[in-house]
Amino acid sequence: MKFTLEPRAHTPTWLNISLPVLALLATLVFCSGLIILAGAGVLQAYGALFKGAFGSKFNFVETLVKAAPLVFTGLAVAVAFRAKFWNIGAEGQLLAGAMAAAFVGARDVLPIWSLLPLMIIAGFVAGGLWATLPAVLKLRYRVDDVVATLMLNFVMFYLMLALVDGPWKDPLSGYPDSPDIRMDAEYPILLQQTRLHLGVLLAGVTAILIWLLMTRTTLGFAIRAVGENARAATHSGLPVKRVVFLTAVISGGLAGLAGVGEVAGLHFQVMASLSPGYGYTGIVIAMLARLNTLGVIPAAIFFAAIATGAETMSRTTGVPVFLADVIQGMSLIFMLVALLFTKYRIRLRGSESMYEHT
Amino acid sequence: MNQCTNTHEACTISEVLEQVFQVGFFAAMIRVAAPLLFATLGEMFSERAGVLNLGIEGIMLLGAMTGFCAAYFSGSLWLGIAVAATTGIIFGVLMGFLTVTLGLSQHVSGLSVTMVCSGLAFYGYRLVFGQPSQPPNVKAFEVLSVPALADIPLLGPVLFNHLALVYVGFLLVPLAAFLLYRTPWGLSLRTVGENPYAAASAGVRVAWYRYQALMMSGALFGIGGAYFSLAQFNAFTFGVISGRGWVCIALVVLGRWDPWRCAVAALLFGAVDALQLRLQSSGIIDLPYQIFLMLPFVVTVAAMAVLARNARAPAALLIPYRREER
């Protein structure tokens, strides 16, 4: 018995809704096996995870704070992938943006009112510029964007390490991290006694703006047209290369804004541990959101919730905190499979030969 | 050793050369290159069949963990290597299911496999060992001097005074070249990576070849990972791989998808790494070591830009193959 995948003419609504839910359930079932291995109760562990993510005002805020950079990197990837610019480089672009923000935020000569806007602009520009490199390589030299953007992440990471361990080292702390930004360059706190900062709000607003850009503007239309069929886009007179280039700038800029938020809202400096792979997680989030820019918000909150909740779960039930990584990875795999079956159906075939073309 | 006090260039260069022409330098170069060779050849096979396997980093990490556990509890290092390879094969099959059977995007599938594998590696290690203050270790592989050959002056200590795994790694290069270029299997594999439709019409089972390549790559990733936990560090730590899998992706591009050139790329990386360590410890140059760590990635991007026109990746790389869609 052989099976083939056959494209669906149209997807019934119930499948569109039930398959992602099924994927989530499958993830939880798979991971409950791991919880049992750890000798804990499945329901207790998941309960603790949920409570840790949403159980109190403090926990919920922590989840939102963690979701903010993921919204930005998720948007960055979603926009890029829409144009089939395979940007795996959000991590490096995030670091570029963070460094620009940390540099601007520590300048004493700048008037106070200009600090935050300048940091945001600098972060966007730095991330965008760093993304133009693989874009130019792709468009002019036909260099594969997957590998180029991946490689450039490490270039930026080691560049940052070299700087904070050398000329940019904080003379006060003596650790390999950059000098702190000025107090006035910090994002204001939105909710007293929590870490809820302006960047969280900005992440939500940006998601809506990018959604408007993608669905309501000519550029957004061009980006999607180029991604869906570059040849048709060329024939209809779209400047395909310019569109891809602009997409790269926007995508890199958005990733850069993730870095701005981490510097201005949380760490107030850059150091090696600034991003625990937010750029890579952004890819997962964009995929979970099916490249829908508004869908990025719930996907990012889901991921952030698992990361914060896992800490509590680990403390109260003894299940290792790394369950979060497994849940995140497995949910992506199951979701990819689920999404495939919204577009294709399985057709079982009897004893037909393998070599036969249909 | 005479320290170079002035920064006169000629002086620095002669001192750098002095560091290079030492037996220890060449031995170190080979030592650094060996584990990367396993993973690089593995990645080369899967890319030659048309699948970019970004699961490399995670599979290496998981192989390092399972291999270490097996060796720790059985006392046999070679069993550890076998378990690591088996782990790799399992996740090679998963990668094949996602990218070949289902035809999903290769980079997203690869990253998700890396995510799951890293998560499982850390999770599994915590389950087995908890949070010990002193990481448990195994008695690592010992240096295996080749009798007689190791006594040759200069060449002996450089080439024939290594861990057994190092020899295995370097013997894999001619083996891989033979498999790829001199066997019908290799011809089919290359055709599958260049033009799967032509391969299929010649009666080659495209999906099966891609699965085989992915299983091979998984096994080699696993062994490459276990090299670190069983030969290099004799313990599993969370930073045991720390990006070396991604280095191998770079080495495959630099090696232009050819086993011999991949070996040269790995040796070059080993040379840069060995030189960097020596220059640091002798205090000759004052460049931050991160610049050296950055080097393979910069060189890869530059090489891709220069070579892109004449040495291209396998034509069907990243493109899923569906019989019914032509």
C-alpha cells in the first residue's frame, strides 16, 4: 500500500481549526510521556506550567515581557518568508539592533527627549542594514540566503563579544558587557512593581502596523505577489529585486527592534546572554502563525508562556525546565504536519508501482 | 621563546611562522578538524541528495548526550559511539519524514529537529544525572600510536599519534569520495540531488535515496557529537557543541560539496583554531580571540559570493520532490 499527497481544491473550515488544535494536543501527549519519565504527575506538571505562565499578575506580566521580543522576531521572519526571502538571520539582526540602541542610549550629548526615538530608529536601521548584506548577496551574486543569513548570525555574535570584551567593555563592572544606557533611555514601566515596559506595548502596535502594511498597502501586496510567484510578478511589471531588498530591510529592522526592546526594557546593556535564540524562535513563531502577522501575537504569547511556566513547573514538580524546549520544538513539528494536511489530503493507493507518475 | 616587544610587522610575521612550524601545531590542527570531519561529511551527503539538514546542531548535541550516557553506564566507549550513531539515524529518519515524505520546508524542519534534539539532550541529561556539582565523567579515549609509523620523525607525531576516532574520521574521507564518485549508489545519490525527476525516470527511488543520505548524515552527526563528550572533554556539558554544527554547514559550502575539499576546509578550520590558541598563549598578537572564531563564517560568506557562479550547490537542494508535481 502506497500513499501520496494530493493537493486539496479547498480546505474546509473545520479542518483549518481542528488540525492546529490537534497538533497542540499531540504535543502535550508526547511530552506527557517525558513528564512520566521524570516521575511527576502529568496533570500536576501541566497545571503548574499553566499557573506559572498565567497564574498571577506577576507571572502574566513576565509572560508578556518574554513575548515582546518574540513578536518582533516572529514578524521579521513572517514578512521575509512572505517574499520567500529565507531570513534565518533574525538573531544577528536582533543583536545589531541591540548594539545600536545600547550605543545611542549611553550618549550623554543627546537631549533626553530624543533618546528613545533615536534608539528605536538606530536599532531599526542597524538591523535593516545587517539584513541588506545577505539580500544583496542573494540578488546580485545569487548566494543562498538560508546559509548566508545563518552564517552572518555568528559573525554578528562574535563581533559583539569582541566589542564588549574589548573597546566597548564596561569600565565600571569589569565584566564583558557594554556600559549601561542612561536612566532616561530606559523604556518607561507601564505597570508599577512589574517589568511591564513600553516595549511590550510597542510590540503589539507594531504587529498591527505590519498587518496593515501587508494587507492594505501596495508594498504589502507586492511582497506577497513576489513570494507567491516571482515570475508572474516580474511579468506584471513589479520591480521584484527592489521588493525583495525592501522586504529584507523591513525584516531586519523588525528584528533590530526586538534588540532595542531587550536593551531599553530589560537589560540596559548588551552582553553575550542578551538573546537566548529569540531570532531562531522567531522562525518557529512565524511558522506557527502561518506567516500571518497578527497570528504572531498569540504564537509568541504561547511560546513565552511555556518558557515562563516551565520555571514554575520545574520548581514545584521537579520536571526539568528543558521540557519547554521539547514542547516548543514538538509543537512546531506537529503544527507543520497539521498545516500540510490543510493543504493536502492523503490518497492511499493499492499495488501501483512506485515509479508510476500520476 | 623570544617575546616580540616592538610591533614591527616583519618581526610579528616571523614569530607567527615560528609558531606554525611546530609539530604541536599540525597535530592540533588534525585534532580539531577530526570531529568536524564526521559532521561535515554527513552534511555533505545529505546536501548532495538535495536535503539541507539543519538538524545538525541538535543531533550532534543529542548524540553527545546519549553516547555519553551509554559509555558511562556500560563502560564501553565504542558502545557510546554506536548509541550516538543510532540516535542520529533515528532523527535522520524524522528529518526524512518531514522533508522527504511530507515535503515540508527543509530549513524550518531542520531547525525544529535541532530544537527538539537539544531539548531532549538537556532534558534527558537532567533526568539521568540531576544537577550534580561535579559533572560525571568517563575515562576518555586514549591516544593510539600507530606502531612503527609513530616513530617517524616529524610525520609520526603529527599523523600517527592520535585517538582512534581521528584515524576513523580521516579514513572516512577517501571512503566518502569512493562512495560518491565510484559507485552506482553514489551516482544515483548525486542525480537525486541534482535532478530528482531525471533520477526517477531512470528508475532511482528518489525518496529512499534521500532517506539513506539523511540516515547517514544523522549517524555521522551523532558520532561527531559523541567525539566531544567521549574524546575531547570526557564529560557532557550543555555547551559541549556550542555552534560547531553550524560551523560544519559552513565547511560544506567552503568544501564545495566534495569530500576532499571538505576535509581541506575542516583542516583549515583546525589550523586557524590551533594558530589562534598558540598566538593567544604566546602573547604575540593582541587580536580578540572572537575574531578568530568569527573567521570561518566570514570566509564562508565571502567564498559563497566569489564562488557562487562556478561552484553551485546541488541543484535540487531545498526543493521537495513530489512525484505528482512537475
